Amino acid sequence: ASGMVHLANRIRQHQRLHEGQALRLEVYCERWVAHLKGQALSIATRAYSQETLVWESDSLYLRRDVSNPVGEPWNDPLPLKEDGLLRTQRWVLPADLGRRFAKVSGDFNPIHTSVIGARLFGFRRAIAHGMWTLGRALAAQQPPGGLDQAEAHCDFKLPIFLPGQVALWLHPASGPRREFEVRNFVGDKPHMRGLFIWKESQQ
């Protein structure tokens, strides 16, 4: 998996999760996807609590520069209306962000942790983890008190080089559905596009 690029993620939470909760995880390769830049692979993760599916994720990863990729063609399904989109936050990302996140997540992919490692896979500098970017964006939008049910969809666009600065762009809040992008500060280069939907907690 070293050097593979995270293209997209679809996450569904079916019920509230708690710290220390025992979960049984299943992880497996689901399908091949043909991408213009190489061979992509979908990896499914399923989390069960007492044999009930409580959380699931489908992640798409790309191995670049593979000739004649196989599988269904990749398409980019997430729309985003430009009208009314506002810059809401600026994030300053330090050079060691990839290494710091790797210690928490266990993902030591060299494209995130090392300039030399990133260059071996065609990047001029280390790039931010996609899941860090998604997590930061969702944390900025999640209502207080936690969530019982939620969905998060995202497509990763241009890499975020470290160190760097990016901004979160949102439509004004309109209930439990948010369309957003992480872009450069000026707003003309997209790094990640996302959709966040949740069901209001009954508390």
C-alpha cells in the first residue's frame, strides 16, 4: 500500500459509538476501479457491535502510472453549488503534520511522513493525510453532543503540500446537510470536496 493515493471515502454511522466500546472489524478488498491516472482499488471496512453493523466505510486508493487499469471506470459524483459558498476557516498546516498524524492513526505511508519518500512517489513534498483533512472538516461542522446516525462522503482533489495553508469553504448552515470544500486560501484550487449529512440526536 505504500505510495498509494487516497481518492475518495464514503462513511456511514448507523448508531452512536462510545469510547471503549468493543467492536469487531472486517476489512476486505471490494472491487477494482479503472482511473485515468492508474489502477484504483476499493477497500471496505465494516464495524460490528454484538453482530450489529454500526459503522462502515468504503475507501478508494490509487496506484499511479499503471497501464491498462481494469474494473469499472472512476467517476466523480459529488456536486457542489458555487453560489453562496463562503470561506469560514483558515488552517495552517506544519511540516510535521504527516508524522504527527501517523503516530495517532498508524498510517506511516511515506508520501505523508517524508520529503524523500514523497519524491519517490512523484510528489515534490510530503502531503497531508486525506483522513486528517476529512476529520478536521467534519469536526468544524459537527453539532455539539455527538451524533447517532451520520454520513460523510468526500472526494480528494489536489494534494495539500506540507507545510501549507488551506481554508474550509461552506454554504451557510441549512440544517443537518452540509456541502463543503477544502481549498487553498484564495479559493481557486480544490483539495477535497465533501458532503456531511446527519440525523439530529434525540436528547
